[in-house]
Amino acid sequence: MKVYIFEVEPWELPAFDELKTVSEVITLSEPLGPENAERFKDADIVSTFIYSTLSKDVISKLDRLKLIATRSTGYDHIDTGYCRERGIAVSNVPVYGENTVAEHVFGLLLTISHNLADAIDRTRKGDFSQAGLRGFDLRGKALGVVGVGGIGRHVIEIAKGFHMEVLAYDVRPDEDFAERMFFRYVDMDELLGRSDIITLHVPANEHTHHLLGAEQFSKMKTGVVIINTSRGSVIDVAALLRAIADGKVSAVGLDVLDEEPATREEAELLSSIFRQKYHLETVLANSILLRLRNVVITPHSAFNTREAVQRILKTTVENIAAFIQGRPQNLVGGTGAGRLAA
């Protein structure tokens, strides 16, 4: 089988060596997208990371494709419906950085609560004044955790170390875990109304799209802090900007943005093709967010530790090898075993 692996950094190359004993492996630094998909129409398997979008337009150009092995937990960047139609399997990395992302949540939160970004920037310029740097304690604050999967659980464990009160919402509450960790599940309205800080840990789907919008912000405490390390689409960015302007939201920590690829490509804003592809209002709202002093944004890097990336590579290689051997694993989106025959 012919395997194309996209978005590979030089240090990652040895991780894919073992696949070369069972298939032809081609590694590339570029992402896979509509502009280059035609070049890879002989691919049996593709593996991509976070900058490739596998839409129907892209997948339809890959005539022989049998497996998409995404090097991520989320797979909303893949048209799994079209994959089901074509009999193409999709595998993911279900667990690799639960503690890693949870630690990043508190990196963002501590940056906000201690005004670290401003403090560091100021002292680098030789200014040691403390004016405007007064922060707030985490101890005793109410943390609302939306989504208590693997990452949410780690967030709660860390929050307890800070002696925070935890309120949680999940569609499938685990009362045993709540009892062990001394927190309680509440409905969404109570979480919104009582939390000093709200952190989101949900997948991107039709149920979570704009999970936080104007109605939800209106129910929150004045001065609430919002943290999002899940997916950008779970927050209505325009509504978030209004909530910041009104003082309802005092600070925000984000590792993800809605229309994230477009925000990285501001130079193309005047292109008619670009306008059709992306929601312009959202892109412009992101641009405003990037410039606000009370908003801390990291470049979708919450996963990015040495340990977590090694786990991603290991599981991806295992997913590809298992598929080639006829025992696919970690399949998602209702996709099946794919077409093993050429």
C-alpha cells in the first residue's frame, strides 16, 4: 500500500520507519488540501495533522483511498459522511494528551489571574512597576467544567489542588467520579450563573456549535473568565466580543478559534474565493480578539509537549499498521473497515 504522511517535521521521521517494512511510505512537510490533492490520487492511506482539511472536494480526488489516519483526537476536519459513502475508514488518536491539555488550561488561567503576559512583557523592557498587574486568587473560585471526559477529569483534579469549587456539566454524569473528587454535576444554567471561571471540554458537532452564545453569556456572572481549549466553533465569537465589551466577560484564554485556518491567512481576505470559503464576520472578530489585552490566545498548542506528541506518533503508526494487517482500530465517525483490496 502507498502511504502519504503529511505535516511531518524532520524530528518525526524516524517514528514512521517501521511502516516501511509493510508499505511504501512518503513523508511530506506540507498539509493536504484542495490545492494539492490531485498529486496524491494514488494514495491508499493518508495521515494528516491539524492544518489539513479533508473535505469531500479533497477526498474525492483520492481515487484509491482506503484509510485516513488523523493524528488528533478530534475529526471534525474530515468529512466522515462522505467517507462512509466511499467505504473509507477513519482512525484517530483517542487518548494522548488528557493531562497535557488540562495543564495548558491552567497555564492560560494563571496567565490571566496573575497578568503574566503583561508582567513579562513589561520587565523585558526594563519596567519593574506593578501598576495594573493586580490579579486574583484561584483558591475559593467556582470553576465550571463543561464536558467531563478525559481532559475534563484532569482539569477537575488540578482544580482541586488549587482548592477551587468545581461545578460540572456533562450529558453523561459520572456520579462515582464526582463523589470521589468532591464536586457536583449541575444543569447548564446553574453552571453559567454560578461559575467565576468556565472551561470548555466538548467535541465539535451539531449539538455543541456555538454552545456559548449571546443567551448563555447573558446568564453568566459579571466578570466571568472563559477558557476554551476544545474547538473554536463551540463559542460564538461575535457574541463573545459583545460580552467582553459589556464587561460581562473580564478575560478570556483560548487555544482554539472558530475559522482558525482563515485567521492564519488574513492576507487573503480580499479574495472572492476566500470570502466564499470562510465566514468573514468570524474571521474579523478573531482579528479583534487577537489584539485585546484581556484575551490570551495560544496557537492551538495545548497538546504540544514532547510526551504527548510521541504518544500521537506511536498510536498513529499502530493505527496504520493494524489497518494494513486487516484489523483496523480506533475507527471513528461510523466509518467501517475500509477497502483493503486495491
